[in-house]
Amino acid sequence: MSSDLQQVLRNFKPTKEFFIGIDSDGCAFDTMEIKHKECFCPNFIKHFGLQNVSKYARETWDFVNLYSKTRGCNRFIAVVETHRLLAERPDVKARGVKLMDMDPLQEWIKNETRMGNPALKEYIIKHADPVLVKALEWSISLNNDIEDMVFGMEPFPFVRESLIKLNERADAMVVSQTPVDALKREWEENKIDQFIHIIAGQEYGTKAEHLTLAAKNKYPDHKILMIGDADGDRKAAEKNDVLFYPINPGHEEASWERFNKEAMDRFFNGTFAGDYQKKLNNEFQQYLPEKPNWK
């Protein structure tokens, strides 16, 4: 299944002069807070036995997924990173909680780029480790909660206007680590899927792979742009030597307004790269700390 999905990206042919990849959660949609605080984290505490340190688990989960440089990372990477930080916390050690060994999940992550439920299910058939089974159960459960709870979410102001405007000159694609079903539901519900050629989620591979397979060497590098709200989006663009426009966490509306009224035109007229992009990136980095405040 996954290789078939990646073939969709390989087979994509340009129809316009420019290409723009757009992240979804926290970038096009204000869905990060509700998904992580109401769906991801409660299930994380439940399935990984963190009830006795729920306060610290919640604080750590939010830091990893919302308020740091790892914001927007793949869900399974987030599980490993949150456990790593929890293991270092004196307040967690003081509670005597035995954290699960994440090595089996880390091993899978190291060798898999299409980090979604289908790939994990396949892997578990040959490697039926309890931690992997627990991770899959958690992932399935939170997907069910998202489907049940997260609806009626509209894109940020200026997203729709930007999609309409950019469609005149650019091919657009969703570049995300959210499961495809959830992405399609949100984009179709708001009738903005019509502006997108492909909706690529975690099942299609990493964000860097999305850009590599769908756009790299099909458009000149300076005519490819990634729009995102996380450092992972920036790194995906950097890995492909293409341009990056940041949506600043907590200032999404202003970021989209600036894109619509200023940055998009710069991208199209060739004055985006260089000092302008550097200024935007420097500003963006201020919103994403590396170290948690409890250290």
C-alpha cells in the first residue's frame, strides 16, 4: 500500500510553473491544540500507564508536540521523545513510575519512513513486541477520538484566499504527517481540497520524501516552496534545497496574511530567497525553544 502511495507522488506531473507544499495541522488548520490536548495526550497517559504522573506526562507531551522544535513531528517519534524526557525528570523519578522501554519502537522508527498504522501493523506480524502493540493500540484509539471529536474546524483566516490566489500560478499539495483519512476529511469538509492536487499524509512517507518525490527535479528549486508551522517543515525544505515559509505558532493569522499580501508575490517574482527568507526564519526560531522550562 505505502509504495503504491509513493508512486502517486512519483507520477505527479507539473501543470503550473511553481510548486507549493502546505502542512495541515497547526498550519492550515487550528487543530494542533484540540488534537493533542483532547485526543493524543489522554490516550498517551492511558495506554502507556502514566496515570500516576499525568501532570508531568501532559506537560512533557505538550512541550514535545506543541511548544518546541519537535512540534509537528510524527506521532511515534513523539512517543519516544516524550518518554525520553520523562525518564530525565526528577519529579517523575520521585514517583517511582516504571516507564516502558521504547527501544523496540525506536528500532522500527529508525528503519521506516512511512510511519503510520499500516506499516506498524505489518511490522508487528514479524516483531510482536508488547511496546509495539501498545503503540498501535494507542494510535488507533486516538484516531477514533479525533474522528469523534475534531470536526467543524475551519482553516485559519487567509488560508482559503491564499489557496485561490496561488492556484493561478502554482501546483499545491498537502505535505503532512497526519493520517490521510483525517486530512481528507478536514480538507473536503471545508471544500478547499479542490485547490490541492494530492493530499499526502504519514502513509506517503516523510515530509522530505513528499517534496522529493512530487516536486524535486520537476520544478527549479527556487520555484518550490514549503509552508509549515514546525521545524520539521523547515528541515524538509532544507533537505531538498527549496524555499520555506513559516507559519509562526500563536501568530498563524498574521503569518497567513503576510503570505497572502506579501510573501507569495515575492516567491513568484523571485525575491523570496536570501535576506527575506532569512529574516522570516530567524523570527520563526524564536517561537520554538529547544529546552523545556523545567530543566
